[in-house]
Amino acid sequence: MNQKIKEMKAQAYIDLHYNKEDAIADKKDAKETLKIYWECLKPSYKLIIIDFIVILVDAFCELMIPYLSGMLIRNGLEGYGALDSLGQPQPIISGSGFNQPAMYYIWLYGGLMIGCGLIAIVFQTIGMKLSAKISSDFVERLRNTIFWKAEQFSFSNISHFPVSKLTTMLSNDCNNIRFFVLMLVRMGFKQTLVVLFCFAFIFSLNWAIGLITLPLSVIAFIVIITIIKKTRPEFIMTQSALDNVNRNVEEDTDGIREVKAFCRESYMDKRFARSNDNLTIISYSSVSKMGLSTAITTLAINVTIGLIQYFGGFSMINTATGNEIWQIMNNGVDLFDAGELSILTSFTAVLTMAFSFLSTLFQFYGRAEASKERIDRVLVEKIDISYDPKPKTIDFDPDTLKDGHVEFKDVIFSYVNDAKKVAVGPITLDIPSGQTIGIVGGTGSGKSSLVNLIPRLYDPLTGTVKIADHDVKDYSVTALRQDIGVVLQNNILFTGTIRSNILWGKKDATDEEIWEALEIAQAADFVRGFKDGLDTPVVQGGKSVSGGQKQRLCIARAVIKKPKILILDDSTSACDMETSRRIQKQFSTKLKDTTIFIIAQRIDSVKNCDQILVLDNGKQAGIGTHQELLQNCAIYREIDAIQSKGVE
């Protein structure tokens, strides 16, 4: 059984690798993101100051209780607060009533202890609320920052961070940081003060006991830090394992129809079980190691308490000659009394609790540091397509597209920024404004890659893409995409209604404009057939409508803003031929001034275009009208023949 666990752990380390290069990169990222975390925390600085004052009062009251308890024993029970005429203490005698001289000190210190306890409770409550507010506000700003950064990502940036990882970052990772900030602001501040004050009291009462306590505490602290450093990679791997679990759940639920259609339930079960096993094993390993920190802290403090009891008790009974050593240890006092021993023991017990809380804080720190390093990778990601505004000039307004004239000049594009691994290019192409151009080619020929360069979803490796005689890089990204309508291959509708989804194209559109867009997209009839019309609910991803209906709604969303350029990336593949023809007819009458790019698998969908571009393995194989390509382009002629006659 142990051998199997070792094998599973070894496999988990292989699946969830974290090496020295990753650690070096994380340290570099941490320096860059420090300012971001400070900006997220900065608005709460007033609450932090108030919380620190509250914690100071709370810690003082908490430490006064063991001190007052010791003074109650010394001046009350032992009678050192009420000396007789000979200078001897008058201890409390059981059954002698409340009129004994030392009873005053019992009432005094007992009352003060109750008062300090009540004050501590009040300030602890206030402190917890402040700490919760500080940590929650901090993480709220951090989540907004992460989400905002992800929203600025280009498609190439997004490819580095799958949805499962971003989901884990915004939920589990942020929660880990929130718990750490909560513990730091509350327990970190307080217990640090408690430790410092405790050592100060102990040294003031008995420096020898202090010299015993301090090294043991330092040794325990060093061991805990060592454990945290060794456990940090495992906490990072734990979060990666959680990413894998989320990814498997996401893929299984999104593809549930395919899983059931191909009877792959057992495969998905095994796949999930493996990622779940990795998460369990790594979590157990990291948590069990961190558990040592609490045990080590408890051992060190209990040893200290034992030594205090031994030396203090021995000092109390060793009243004979030769007691000079104890007198030196006791800062000049001949011997311990029970009150002083109680104070020392109580302060050491408080010290035990303080180190126990700090040990827990360090455990949260280990998790939070691992989560922070993952978040840092998002925050330091270099955005290759910036949303920064562009300066206006007399001759050019970067916030407006004058027309839909598109030009590709010696364009080469690579997804990995490698000239040896080109996705499309070199392409040189000139499309006048208002033309409709079809793009055909085999799977992987670069059709989508080419049109994605127009709205700057990606940037070319070399060459330029121009709109209205200006490089697309000269336009502000927001303005560029507002004047370009895009219907991508993977059509997505968002949770809401049909109306709210269409308004993504033009947020201030009237119902008349919405119905006009639906008419252009040939979607008006089926929308009218729904009971709630434009207010018909749409579930996540648009799964409440058919594939063809979803495509037409996405087309309506794109055309409602009457864009200068419209890109349809295989956007009518789920529609019948007659519907596709009607949509194109609407384009020719309602969008006369719009430059339209139609990517299609079917020749029939592009045969009436002004120009047709044929791509083969990312390169231009031909361009012209339908008839010209039938005469001059063998690839186009072959595609047309296959689609016209079918494949035997």
C-alpha cells in the first residue's frame, strides 16, 4: 500500500512539475507586481491604522490578565500587598471573612481582570470586523485587477491562461490570499506584539528563563520557515492540480453530449480520477508537512514551561545558603514567590498560544504565496495589443474608420512568432471599400488566421494590414473593433435574453433597429415565434437555441451597428442554402457600403462575391471571381467539382 502511494506521488510530481526555473521566474514576477498589490491595499490604509490601534488595546488587555492574576496571587493570596507591623506578608486565611487586609487586592485585581477581559472582547470583535473588511476589500480590488487584465489580453495572451486556470485564480487563489491577509492584519499584528511583550516581561522577571525561552522559540521559528520553503512548490502544484480538476469538470459538462454519444463515460471517469488523485496526494503531502510546524511550536513552548516550573519551583524551595545563583537569575530577588511563578507560567502559556497562531499564519502564508505567484503570472503578462488611446492629428482620427478599404501588404503571421512556423502568408491583397470577398480553402489553410488580423485579434509577424490607408496599429483598438463586425467560428451567446445579446452590438439600439438586424440575419421569424419574443431567455453559451438560430442571432448582433467592415467566419455553416442566400441578399441591399469578408466551406456561399481568395497551406493560391477561378485556379476548380458532383 505504501509503495502504491509512493508511485502515485511520484506520478503526481511528474504531472504537476515545478522546477528551479519556475521559482526564479516567480521571484522576478513578485518584484514587478509588488506595486499592484500595494495599490489594492492602499485604499484601506485608514482602516489598517484603526485596526492596529484596536489590536494594540486588545493585546495590552490580554497581557494584563495574566499579570494581574499573578499580582492577585502575590499581593492578595500571599499577602505581600498588606504587610504587618513587622513587614511580613498577611496571606488570605480560608474562612476568615472578607475583612482581611489582603482582600482589597483580590477585589482590585479581580475587578481589573474582569474589566480587561470585557474590554478585550469588545476590541476583538471590532478588530475582527475591521480585519474582515480590509481583507475582503483588498481581494475585491485584486479580483477586479485580474479580471481587467484578462479583459485586455489578445488572443495570443489568452492562450497562455486556460479558463480553468483563470477560474481557480479568481476563486481559490484569491480566497487563499484573502485568508492570509485576514490572519495577517488580525492575528499577525496582535500575536507579534504579544510575543514581544511576553519576552519583555519574562526577561524583566528572570533573565535566565528568558535566555532559555528565546533560543527555543528562535529554533522553532527557523524550523517552521524551513518547512514552509520546502512545502511552497507543493502548494503551487496543489493549485495546478485544482486547475486540472476544474478543467476536467468543465470539459465533461461542456461536451456531455459527445461523451454520452461515444460512450466515453468510463474514460472521463478515469481522467477525472487521475487529476483528483493528484490533488489529494499533493494536498495531503503539503498539509501534513505544514502540520509539523504546529507540533514543533507546541513542543518548544511546553519545554519552556517545564523549565520555568523546574527552575522557579527549585528557587522557591531553595532558601538555604548558596542561593546567590538564583538571586542573580531573578534579577536580584532572593527567590520566586508563587505570584511571580504564576506570571511567568501564564506569560509562557500566552506565548504558546501566540506561537500557535503564528504557526497557523505561516501555513496560510505558504498557501497564499503559492497562489500569489500564480496570479503574478497574469499580472506581469505583457499585453501585445494595447488598449491605450492613440493621439489625433490634423490628417487622421484614430477613433474613426473613414471607410472599409482593406489592404494586406506582404503579411506573414505565426501563432508562435516564429518565421519558420507560419500560419498564413506572405499575403498581398487590396479590397476596395464596399466589396464582398469570399475566402475558401482546406481546413488549416489560414482563412480565420488571415481575417483575425483585420480587427487586431492578432498582429502579423511581418508586413502591414491597413484600413482606409492607415495601419490598423495606428487606430485605437476600441474604435477599430466598434467599426468592425465579427462573427467568429465559435458562436457564443451570453446568459440573458435575445434582446440583451443583440445589444452587445449596439448598446443604445432601439427595438426597431434590433428587428431590422434580425431581418437582415433572417432571424426575425423564429424570434417572433417565441412566446417572449426579444425577451426570450438565453442560457449560457446559447444552448437554448439550435445551431442555425444561434448563428443568425450572432450575425444580427454584428450587423446592428452597420459596421464599415463585416467578417463572417463560416457563420452560416449550420444554416440551409436558401437561408444563406437570403442573408447574402440582405447584405447586398442593407449593407451596400460595408466591406464584407465571408469565410466558407461551400463554394455556393461565396460564388457571387466580388472577389474570392483561395488559400492553400497559408499561401495565396488564387484570387478572382468565380468564373475566373474556375479557369485559372486548379485548387478552386477541384473544390467546386467535388461539391458539385459529390465524392464517390
